[in-house]
Amino acid sequence: MIGLNAKLDRRKKYTRMVLKDSLMSLLKEKQISSVTVKELCERADINRSTFYSHYSDPYDLLYSIEEEMIEDINETFSQYNYTKEEEALQMTEVMLEYIVANSEKCQILLSEHGDIAFQKRIMKIAQQFLMKNWLDVISFDKEDQALSEYISMFVVSGSIHVVRNWLNNGMDQSPKEMAKIITDLTNNGLSSLR
């Protein structure tokens, strides 16, 4: 016999999953600022009091989804040591495979309907990774520290836009091909495309 706590835990997990799915569905159509608790509840087929027992508002629900994704991304990054060029290529490929596995969620969260603050957080994580690992390979003096931050932000924001475009194009290149493109551009700039 399943205990009462196990049933409640399953019900709680199910309710949160349905609410997250409902919000992701609504974000395909509109901005988070336009999503109401009423339409979330209707789409999830739950009542408002059930919603409020889990989340304070649609932004709280979105933040929960984003936090799960950031935890997954951090876990993915932390599994590797990316100080060599080959490892950076492998890490980029692993990250793109993660995006493929979560393509619908990534496409929604990185779209114009997604939360700009989340996109900035993703860029910050990637920039910190880049500053910590890739730029360690390059010798920057203390005076060049500001330059290194600009370089990393340029690379990260460009990469995120490339990934967003890749998602919008139906992932027309394999993760391996995209990883090579991004890594080549990062390491060699436009001269890598000749």
C-alpha cells in the first residue's frame, strides 16, 4: 500500500508539472506579462487555490522553470574541465546536445516571449565559464582585464544569438557541426570561415 505522503508527493509533482507545461504552452503565444493565473488554471485544469498553494504568480512559476534549467546547465558545465581547445569544442557540443534534448523549452525561454532577465542570467553563467576557463588560456595582463570581459561578453552574446537562430531554423545543423562553428568563430574569428 502506498503511503499518504507518497500520494501527496506524487500529486504535488504532477500539479507542478502540469502548471509548468501550461505556462510553457502559453509562452508560445504571449509574453509572461500577459499570462494570467486564470488562464494558467484553465489550461492546467486546476483551481486557483491549488495554483496559489504552489506559486505566488506566473512569474514565480516561470522562475521555477528557469531555476531548474540553470541547475541543469550548471551541472552540465561542472562535469568537464574546459581548459583545452578540444575540451571547449566537446563542452560546446555537449551543451548543444542538451539544448536539442530540451529544444522546445530552450526555444521558448530564449524567444522574444521569454524572460529577458533569464536570458541575461544564462549569458552571465556562460560569461563566467568563459572568463574562468577559455580566457585563462590567453595571457591577459591586469590592464587587459576590461578587454577580456568585453571579449567574453561579445562571444557569449553572439553564441546565444547563433543558438537562438539555430533553434528557430529547426536545428538544421547537428550539435557537432554547430559546436565546431561556434568554437571556430570564438577561437579564430571570421578568418576561420575562409
